Amino acid sequence: MFSSMCAGGIAGLEAYPVRVEVDISRGLPGFELVGSLGREVKEAKERVQIALKNAGMTLPVAKITVNLSPANIRKEGTGYDLAIAAGLLSCMGIVEADSLRTTAFLGELALDGAVGRINGVLPIALALQKEGIQYLIVPIENVGEGVGIPGISLIGVKSMAEFLEYLQAGEEKRKSILKQQEKIKKNPEKQENRERLDFADVYGQESAKRAAEVAAAGFHHLLLAGPPGAGKTMIASRIPSILPPLTKQEKMEVASIYSIAGKLAGREGLTKERPFVAPHHTISPQALAGGGRLPRPGMLSFSHRGILFLDEMPEFSSEALEVLRQPMEEKVVRVIRSRGNCTYPADFMLIGAMNPCPCGHYPDRNRCNCSETEIRRYLGRISGPILDRIDMVAEVSAVQLKELHQWRNEESSVTIRRRVMEARKRQNLRFRGTSYHFNGELPGREVERYCVLGSDERRFLEQVFDAGQMSLRAYHKVIKLARTIADLEGENRISTSHLSEAVCYNNGRQQFWS
């Protein structure tokens, strides 16, 4: 007897369909798995065999061969157990294969027949939906990942008994089971909401808040520099509150990354808020970029479409910081292994925070005892190539006590976010029909096309370029920043005042590293 069932696998962030072919024939009794398999997949024969036995079904004494196709792609993980079990049950005549032509299977079996949660269900479901699969049987813990995917229904099972009940059920019974689970997906378990942070809580620091607004509007990388306790982390942690919500496509991208890593919270598949990732400064380069024996996304990919916040940036190892160079340019992380190459998305906005010296109080010589050599060594931990890729450097000054005692009506995140979204709308219109979305994404060759300068503005910028010794990359960044500032003010034309503000953010770099 022969049967064929559908499953799916993951290679990096890309999902692909896997055909699980099962054959039971006369011959020397045995159970063999083939098809370029990892260790976990090879162990599936023991898990499936014992799970079936404990569910009251014994495999026939025959030659059993299971092939996972395509054989040229290495299969890893434990998600093929359910598909192998379904193929065996079909060959044994316990279930009808014809009724499962548009059904796929993902899940790990325990020895007692329990069906365990697996990673990567969301991207696999998206890939299988394109192949015409209408139903996907998964562990009950993964069923919520199907929310928002049109054209495919996820059916959750807890055990081999439930799995068999569904396979043997008629059409009406299956529809009834599906309706019951749709209610679960429409009412997902409540998640604990992250504390709602607001810029209204930040007293003073108008220039730093303005820099955060410009960075959010144009998706520009930002470095905040200032003494301890000035509010750098406070400002950075509130930037997500002024960013526009994720689009549907962005939700799918972000949720797919977290699904592969097994980090989707609760039962809700699509992430609503933009990621805010703040790794500790002791993180290794591998944890930041991703990889491992079985490659997995790193912190750079977890911050995709959101913010990567590096607090105390000079305290990160130079190896970890240098990992940022290529992703900041190409928006992807490439992990190269002997078994193949994986590419993970990493389109993040970098927000860094740092002190001006090891003790944090320079240039206040009444409090700072750091030598010039110590200060240069400390600032030198952020290399020139990394610094050159950061669009803005903003100083965050120490807050005076009288500012705290003075009542003031600070702008809320809602008000700032409204301006940011208006600026984003102008960018969407400008880049319609292109692969660009924000001013910060523009490569140098496109700056002249989308950020047109008048003769006075060009002359002003040439004078600054000649006097400030800025690089060509910095020159283009100033123009892109000016374009974003003009968008925030609703102006079609870049003026000298917009360029002047943009130059100030570039001069912040000169202030600390000159």
C-alpha cells in the first residue's frame, strides 16, 4: 500500500512544502526513513510507532519506507511526525487518503500520543496556502497562528485520539470541529499589554524629542549621547509610541520570524505592535546576527520593522557592533553554513544611547576625572564605519531641578505620532511604485532624484561640506534628513532652514568624535 501526505519545512525564513510518501509492502520487516534527514527527523519512526501503539494501533509486520520529498533539501525538526502517522494510517486502511488531498499535517508526537507545539507554523501555513492546501492540522497550541491567513484553516489537536477522530470523521463532523475552533481563534487568550509609554512623561529635552520625531518619520538611525540620568533610555523606549502601526504585510513578516523562533505570545498569530528589542551589552555576535547548528534568527531579525535599541552602546564588544555594518546597508542578515545559506530580514531602525566618557560627565570637569586618552579610547569603541551609518547624533543634556518643579504641558505621543504619520503619507506618495518606503532607505544614487535642492540650498550645503570635512555618505544623509524635516512641516521644497537642522544632527557626531 502507498499513500502521500503533505507537510512543510523551513529553510532560514523560507517555507516550502514537503511530500511525505509512505509505502508498506511485503519484505524483510523494518521501518526506514529517507530523504536527506536530520537527527530529529530520523527519530520520528520511534515516536510515531510508540504513539500509535499507545493509541491502540499496531503497525503491521512488513517493510515500511517513508520518503520526505524533495530529497535535495535537508529536513530538520520534529514537525513531520503527524504527516508520517497520517500516511501510515492511510496505508493501513484506517483513514481514507482521498478525503485528505487538500489537508496538510504539522506536529510532534510524544510517546503517550500527545501532540506537542512546534516552531514555524505561520510561514509554513502561508507557503502551503499557495500550494492549494485548505486545511492544516497542527498542535492545539499553534492553532492561533492561523489568524489572518486567508484561504487556509488551522485545526488544532491535543492527542493522537483527537487526531484520529478528525481523520475518521465525515464531512459534517469536520465542519463542526472547525466551527468550534474558529470561536477559539476569534477570542484569543488575553495577553498582558506592555506598559503604555508616552512622551508626555518626558520633561524638557525638546531637542532630543525633536530628533526622535525626525528619526521616526524618516526611519533614520539615531544615537543619543549624554550624561547618566538625562533621559536617553526614557526617550528611546517611547519611540515605538510615535511610530505608525504595522501594515498587514509587515505583521506577517514579523510574526513569521517570531513563529520560527517559537516566540509568538499566547495564541494570537499576528503581532500588533512594532518590535522594540533591547539586548544586553554582553550579547555575542552570533546571538545578535543569528545562526547556530540549526540556524535561527537573531536579535537583528527580531527587531525587523521595528527598533533595535543598544543602551550603553560603547560597552558592546567591537565584534558585536561590527555585525551591524552589513545589515544596516542591505536590510538582511546572511548566515552561511556548510549545510546551506540562510537569509533573514533585518530592516530595523537603530537607536543607540551612550555617555560622553567612561564616567559619563564630560565635559563637566568638576565631576569628570577621565583623561583625554580614556575618553578617546571609550568613544573609539564605536568604529568610524558604524558611526558613518548612523544618520543622527543628538545630545541629551542633564535635566535641571527647576525644570522638574516647573509645570509644563508636554506633547503627548498621540500628537507627535499624528505628525509622523502625515510625514509618512507624503513619503508613500513620493515613492509610490518603487521599492522604497522612507527617506532613510534611499541609496546615494537616488538622493538627487527624490531630494531636489535649489541653487541657494546647494550652495549652503557645499560650504558646510567643505568646512566640516563630512564624508559623501554623511552628505547624502544630511539631504535625506532635510527631506524628512520638510515632510514633517508639510513642505514640498527643501529649504535652507531644513538643511541647517539636518546639519546640526551631523555636527553632533563632530562634537564628540572631533
